[in-house]
Amino acid sequence: EHVLVYHNDPTGLVGLLEALGECREVSFIAYNFEPPPDAATRLPNVTFKRPDVEGFLADLAAARAVIATAGYTLTSEALWLGKPLLVLPNGGIFEQTLNAIMLEREGLGEAVMKGMPSAARIREFLDRARPRGRAEVVQCGNAAAADCIERVLGEIRR
């Protein structure tokens, strides 16, 4: 029943840990954050973990939701696993901004485009968060993909 929290650049996340700490009723596992010296007393509901692929994947698979940056890899993994997503795109990185916009537009997740989410915003997200079925994967192979690209290019050239 934990929420996985990941950020690839913990600088500039002023306020996020404080918001997590205010949500005492929720257990968070935070990756890529330096725990503050008083974390045990101020953030007892936040478990800080160092990067570890196996542990991270196990925590992701068991998470009830994910709060993370809007990078392609983790977003794709969370969608594949049907995890509710709240994304915090890295400022100034177009890919992350686009991913966040598309997630919201397609109804696949929620985004905080500016600043950090408050404790109230995190609670609202978790109140709405419902697991979805795993994403459908279309495996068409390289030949089918190349045919599709050639077909589209042929239509554009006309």
C-alpha cells in the first residue's frame, strides 16, 4: 500500500518531502532523495532508498501509485503495470513537458506543471487513483514498422 516516489534531479524539489510528510496516513518509498537529518522524526511515513534496480522494480510493482518525473521509461513502466501516475516534469525538458501534457490529455495520469504538489493535492490524487489494467502492447516487429513508415512517407510525398 505504498506510493513510489522518484525524481531524477532532487534539486529544485523544495516542498515535496514536506508535503509527503504531511500525508502521515500514506506510506511513501522515495528513491533518489537525500534524507534530511531529521527524517526519522519529521518524515516517519517516508522510506528513503538508494538506487537499486531489483529493489526499485519490486517497489514499483507493489506500489498503489507513482509520483515521479515525466520521463519516458518510468512513465511507460508505470502505465504497463496499470499504476496511477502523478508526474512532476523536470522544468525546461521538452520531452517531460510533452509526456505530462499527453498523459493528462489521454486520461492516463495527472500532472503538476509548475511547482510542487501540496499535501492536499497529493491526497486528492490518491483519493482518485484507481489501478487500471495493464497496458495493451502491440508488437508488430521491425518489418511492419518499416512498412508503416514507408506508407506514411509515401502519402506525404503525394
